[in-house]
Amino acid sequence: MASTTSPSLSLSSSSTLVDGKTTRQSAAAASSQCVTLPTLPPPPAVQSRAARTTAYCRKIARNVVAMATSTGEVATATEASSADMATTELPSELLQKIQEAWDKVDDKYAVSSLGVAAVLLLWSSTGVISAIDRLPLIPGVLELVGIGYTGWFAYKNLVFKPDREALISKIKDLYKEIIGSS
């Protein structure tokens, strides 16, 4: 067997590896050279969710139009304009109804204050719920309590016919008390 010697692969600060052989360079020449890696291609364009949704909707619209034209059932311009008018009438009708209801309100300050208070209450309750949800054991315990209460309520009020009838009569009485007799 013949023994072969392998070239040294260790690099020092003043040596360079060329074709598997180490060559010595002066310290000044080594410090002036830079080793660079090839540049990477630019990352693919990341689309936002809205852009993807819009593109998907356009694709669906093209497919619908293609299917409609292949069967010979093409919507005419008058049908398209009547569909556009129907979609624009709905918001204007809704806006008109809201404005009429607002005009009927006597104490606008109290109603707007209640609306702002409701929004603030909803916002703060979501913060409290998310804070509780981040605690380690509380969400699981609350889920078990909810499952247990649901089972108890179903057994107590829904399983047997007399209990169901009593629950329905309680709900109807509460409805009449809140809404009034109708």
C-alpha cells in the first residue's frame, strides 16, 4: 500500500486554499482581500391577505363568466345595471330607516352615551377575557365548570317533559314582562 499525504485544509489568517493546496500570502495582501458569498435572489413578493382575496374573487368571477358564455346564457347590460341598482338601494334604504329611527329619539345625548358606554364595555370585557385566557390553568377549569353547568341545566330543565314545560312558561313570562303583552 502506498501512503499518500493529504494537503492541510486548515486556514490561517495569511493563507489561502487554492486547488486543495495552501499558499502563503503576505499579511497586507490577506487583509485587503474580502471573501464574499454569492448574493441570494430577492425574496418572492409576499402578497397581503386582501390582495390574495381579491385575486381569488377575480378568478371566481372569470370562471363564472366563462361558464355563462359557454352555455349561451350571457347577462345583458340591463340585467347587470338592475343588479347594481338593487345593491345600491339596500344601503340607502337601510340608511334611511336608521335616520328615521334616530329622528324619533327624544334624548339623543343619552342614547349616544349608552352606545359609547356599550362599546367601551365590550372592549374592556374582551381585554379581561383575553387576560384570563392567558393564565395557565384557569381556561381549562372554566371550561370544565361550563360543561358541568350545561349538563346540570339540561338534566334539571330539559330531560323531563314537566320541567321543559315549566322552563318554556318561565321564558314566555319573562318575554311578556320585558316586551309587554302582545
